Amino acid sequence: MRYPHTRRNRTVLASATLAVISLFGTLFGARWETELNEWSPDNDRDTTMPALIGRDLAKLTTGDALAEPDRARLIGWLRANTTGDRRIRAGLPKDWTVGDKTGTPGAYGGAHDIAIAWPPSGASLIMAIYTDRRALDAASDDSAVADTATILARGMGEMS
């Protein structure tokens, strides 16, 4: 998904990025894009853990880390995203509303997705799922992310 490069959109993206880096301290950047996508199991540069990014996503989407208009815009972008249709979204029922952001490092079969999801009951769930493979040239497996989302939702008592 492409976002228009307007001054307002850059401000919201900058606000969200600064909120993650400055307020939460879970993103440790040592490199720039596209080098950030070069990952290996023995390298912990430019990484975070699913629990930490999930906490940050919760603060950005349900907390007060962003002003209401900026939070609404971020949620709108997450909901409009289509790159995660075969990941967390695929593991949840079709009547749920989902906003997500995917990542695909390209090595070791990485398939990552973070999401805020609203079941019909209305209470939001935050999910952060990162997967990888043992082989450098392995293909990513979107179904592993989808299956994990299903397990998480069932474990939270939101699915039978």
C-alpha cells in the first residue's frame, strides 16, 4: 500500500515512529533501509521482540501515545493494508475487523505481521507474530502466521 507523501502524512508517520523509538525504546536502529531487511539468526541488530512491538502497537492504537486524529489515521492505514491478507487476517473469522502491518525480510523465510483486531464483541486484540526458517534460502510461510493467529484468538476465548 502506498501512502500519499503529504506534509500531514509525513507528520503522522514521524509521530508514530518517534513514539515507538523515543517513548517505548524497543526499536534499536543501527542501519538504514534496505539494509534493515538483512537479518540472520546470529544478528540482533535492528530487532525487537513480538511482545515489545505488540505493546507498542497497543499504545499507538488504543492508548494515548498519539493524538486522536493521528491514532485514527494510523488505524485507518492499518485497516486498509492488503499485504497481510494471507497472514493474521487469514487466521481470523471474516466478520472481524483487522488492521495490520507486515514484514518480509527475504532471508530465512521470515514472515512477520502485527495487528489490532476487533471481533464482533468489540474488544480489541493485539497480535504480533514473527516467524522464520532454519535455511537462509527458505520460502516464507504465511500459513504459519495465519495458524498462529487462529491459536491466539482461540486461546483468548474469542473463537471456538
